[in-house]
Amino acid sequence: MRRIAVEEAFITADILAGWKKVLASSDVEPGFAKLGGSLLKPSPAGAQLMNNLLDIGAGRIAHMDKVGIDVEVL
């Protein structure tokens, strides 16, 4: 049996740039501002999370292999 994962936890560099642009503006929805501030906070945990979200290549595939996922739909 093959394991297929549907993964919504990823971003691209373009999405990240868009987030930063919106968060830098003066008219930010409060919930998005709080979420963005948490995700983009300069910290070791925040940096690791951002690296994981941005990795849609070798690191993600290695993790899939480690946990037994055959196919991942992003």
C-alpha cells in the first residue's frame, strides 16, 4: 500500500515576499499581523519553521522517506 499525503504546510519565496510586504503596510488585518509576527519572528525556532516551509525539494523528500510517505501533494 502506498501512502499519499496532502500537504498544505509549504510556502514559496514569492509568497514569503508577499507576506512581508503586507505585514510592512499600515493596513494589516490584526489576525494576519499576529500570525505573521509569530512566523517571521527572528528566532532559532522561527528560522527552522521557515526553512521547513520553504523546502519543497531534497529536505522535504528526505523527511517523506523517513516517515514512509510515497507521494506528497502540495
